[in-house]
Amino acid sequence: MWSKIRLFPRIFLTALGLVVFTPLLTPPIVFSSLFTSSGAPAFMLMRWWASIISFLMGLKFSVFGTENVDPGQSYIVTPNHQGNADILALVIRLPVRFHWVIKKELLRIPVFGWALAGTGAIAIDRSNKETAVASLNQAKNKLSNGWSMLIYPEGTRTPNGKLLPFKKGPFMMAVQTGLPILPVTSNGAFKILPKKTVAFRPGRITLTIGKPIITKGLTADDVPWLMEQTRNAIASNLLNDYDPFKA
């Protein structure tokens, strides 16, 4: 109980930071998206926002496997989703410029949703498979000049820290575009900020970037194999006993 009370000032400051900096940075994000198609200014502003919130939360990050990233290559990035804190880690420390693939409902959130739209995020309707596939197909033109697409293959945050079943969407997109899959494993985010809670603890999140999985020449029949290879790559770096508070 005492530890939770001690964390209250930090939680309050973080909430205040969200209230202040989200609406403050949203207009320039949206404005930049209207006058440039590169997405670079909006992505930079998104990193600033994530850096401020991470600082207020007391988060630290470590990244391994950066040698597996070719700076000029576009990827289908597939991280595990331990919690909202791993979103900050990916935005700040992943050495890849990317567009989010998000559920359509997030765009309805006032201010925050507008900022997401301004970054070029690709919104899909998970209740309508055909519409979701169409949205992903329309987003193919955004995957050029080193820009990647980041899709959580689990589709949602884990309730227990373990990997959930994977969805086919990211892997169908990889096969259709011929872009390599970049598996990324997050450790620590689940214990820092579990699902269905706003109470968090400062800690260190690690990102481990696996070797790219080549998809060129594969077809829809290879999707189950591709899903298994990606799952194995992410699971191989998943540390169930990782303690983000002592790291």
C-alpha cells in the first residue's frame, strides 16, 4: 500500500503531462500531415511526445539486435504486445520509421485520435474482415523509402504476459508485398503497466530485434509457416522471469 502511495505523485504528473502535451503537439502533427506526404515531421513529433511521457513515467529502455536492421529497408514489424508501455518503447527506440496499424476505434478518441491520424496510422475495422483487408491493401503505398508498417500480430495486449494466438493479417500483408518480417520482442512492459489498469511503476523495458524473415516468393499457402517462424523468433527472446524494476 505504501509503495502505491509513493507512486501517486508520479502517476499524477504523468496524467498531467498527457493532458498538457497531447493537445499541445496534436495541431502541429495534423498540420504537418497536410503539407508533407513523407510523414517524417509527424513521426518526429510523435517521438517527442513519447519521450516526454516516458520521462514522466520514469521509464528506461534497452535495445538489442539493431545490427539486424537495414536502415533503407521497409519491413512488416511484428512485436509482441505486453501493454501500453511497450508502445512508448517502440516509438522512441526502434531504429525504424513506421506507420501504426491500429483498430478503428482509437481514432474516435478526442485529440489523441486526431494525432494518431496525423501520423499516418492505418486504421482497420476488426469487426469486418473484408474492410480490414481493404484498408491494409490501400496502405501499401506508404511502404517505401524506408518506411515500415508496425502490426501487433496478437491484436491486443496480453492479460498474463504470455504470447496470445497470432492473427493472419500481418503475414498476409508480408506475403502480398514481399517485405521481410521484422520480429521484435518486448520484455518488462507487462509488469510495468498491466492491462486494464492505469497504475504503473517506473522500470526498464527491453526490445530485442530478431533477424528479418524473408517473404519474397511466398504465397498465401505459406502463411501458417510464416506465422510459426515469427512466433518462434519472438518467443525465443521472451523472458518470463525478467524483472524491469531490478534491471
